[in-house]
Amino acid sequence: MAPLTSQQKSDYERDGFVLIENAVPVEILSRLQAVTLDLIHQSREVTQNSDVYDLDTGHCKATPRLNRIKTPHDVHPVYKEFLHSVTLLELIKPLLGENIRLNNSKLNTKAAQGGAPVEWHQDWSFYPHTNDDLLAVGVMLSDIGEEDGPLQMIPGSHREPVLSHFNDGVFCGAINPEDKAARLSDAVSITGQAGSLSIHHVRTTHGSAPNMGDNPRLLLLYELSAADAWPISGALSVFTGMNQHELWDYFNKNMVCGEQSIAARLSDVPVLMPLPPPTDATSIFKTQSSGGAKSAFSQT
Ligand SMILES: O=C(O)CCC(=O)C(=O)O
């Protein structure tokens, strides 16, 4: 696979996202898929949310239905292998520089015929940093067509003001679909074959509808940042609850390339702190449901 082209880089800078088709080499794609299907199979024995699984409603032994496999890079080495591969590094270094940290990973396994929607949001609303050189890479591990609940993005939203993600004064991790400033009618669907990947900026407005297809929609997400982007204390995020030793160890352990910086680079970025928090902020699904987010996608 070729490095990010200058056209792809300028598309990302203009739109806040870029789709790169057939980006993942076939051999590692097959292994990522096999490990993922095996993890879904193993979830048949699981009856409640755990460190690995976030269960969807209706999950049972006969029909496993997951919202997500949590932090897959900690669950099986193949996810880390692709993260550190030259293929991926050549795509993200032009956007983030030579020093890159993984902040979190997740594998959203939207179950067939209805897996949970993800309401419209900007990732930035959950974890503002000292600058916005942060992005998410979404690796399609299944073919994702229009009816499979693809990611949808609003072009150019990453350069617009930060939108409210509050309901009745509580952070709910979702934009009110009636907020005209969100320009939801401009949405573009990110569809492609397994092995394609998208990159979206941390401030790009995005969401996804339920999966109306017959197969699980498998999307592996790596949340990455420049190593001199420091999380702003008080945000709801994977860093919540870590003391200084834990945070420093976490950052160093999760370097993808280069070194963690102690210099925090401050940019002129818009920030709304995600406070007060909802009652359950353990995942975006729980944040949106317990925060009372208004749905753009529910069919009732
Ligand atoms: O899986 C999806 O469709 C979107 C996931 C997402 O936006 C998130 O987890 O922040």
C-alpha cells in the first residue's frame, strides 16, 4: 500500500476525513478478521459487560450481539501489529508527525439487523486536548454498504465551532439532531470493502445508523494523537481516574512511533468541558443513553 498521497492529505484537511480503499494488506486483513470472529464466538459464554465485551441488547449464547470489543490492542497482538505496521504509519505520519500515541482502540461490532446506532457527535467533545492534532482510523473488517450502518461524516465540520453535546445541562455525548449548525443534511456515508480504512479528524461531526444488513458490521477504530497533544484535565475519557504515574506509564506504553513529549503544544482550539457527566460514562453508548441524547437514528 502506498503512503498517504498529497491529494488524500488535502482531502483530509479540507473535509476532515478521507477514505482509503483496500488499504490493508490481504494477509493481515484475514488474520484481523479471523481473530475478531473468534472473539465474537467466545462472547457466547459471556452474560454481562466485561473488560473485553460491551454487550448489545438481545445478546445470548445462540446469537451473540455485541456493541463493541473494548481495547482490542490489549486483547490480541494482531491489532497492535497492524497499528505499528509500515502500512498504517505511512498513512498517519503525514497528518500527525513523527511522534504518535495511541489513546484508545475499540472494535465496534454492530450486530446484524439493528445493532446500536451511534448518535451524531464530535470525538473532541469527549476528550478535548491542548491542540487538535488527533484523529481516528476506522479499519473496515467487513464490507460496509449503505444499509450496514456505515460511518457518516459532515464535510468541513472539523473547522467549525464546537457543537453542544448537552441535554438538560448534562453532557450526553451527542448533538441534538435539530441543531441546524450541525448541517446533518450534508452527511456523506463512508462505505467500502473489507480492508478499506477511513481517517477522521477529532472535531469532525460523525455518527452511524443501525445495521440493517444481515452480517455484523465490523469496524476497528484506533484513536491517535500527536504526542504533544495533552488531554485537558476534567474531560471524560479513557484517562479519567488515572493518577500521574498511571498516566505517564499509559502514554509511554501506547507510543506508536517516536517519543512522548512533556511539552504540551497549546493551540487556539474551541473547548466545552464535558461536565457535568451523565450517570454512566463508561462508553459512548452508555454516555448517549444515560445522558438522554436525542436520537437522529431511532426508528420509532
Ligand atoms: O462505530 C461507529 O459507527 C462510530 C463509532 C464512534 O464514532 C465512536 O465510537 O466514537
